[in-house]
Amino acid sequence: MQELKASRNRIVGLKQTVKAVKSGVVKKVYIAENAEDFIKQSVLDACRDKNLQIIYVDSMKELGSACGIGIGASTAAII
């Protein structure tokens, strides 16, 4: 999580994460454990053949906080 907090090259949210994964610019993906199943599955499907490190975070609130936003985040990525 420290790497995510310190990174300037990050994206937050499902649509942006999936788009970046598909374009091949993502290094690590973060997924909140309490995100809805279809959100987690969408990201996992996009990551399937990309050989990316996937890190699970306890909650959306924790992930949002690590990204510096005042709301919860279901997914984030370092690009």
C-alpha cells in the first residue's frame, strides 16, 4: 500500500483500471475485498493474461484513503 500512496502514476476506479489494464500500461492492481463481486471479476478478467501482480486491500475505504480521495475505491492501479 505504501507504493500506491507514494505513486504519482496511479489510477482509481473500475473503468479506468480495466481500460489501463487492457492497454498494457499497468504494473500492479489493487482490489478492495469488500467491492462487489462483479467489479472484482471484471478486473480479474481483464488481468487474466497480463501477468500482473494483484493486491487485495481490506476495504474500499482503506483503498480510497491510500489513493488520496475522500471516498471509497473498489479498484486502483499503478501505471
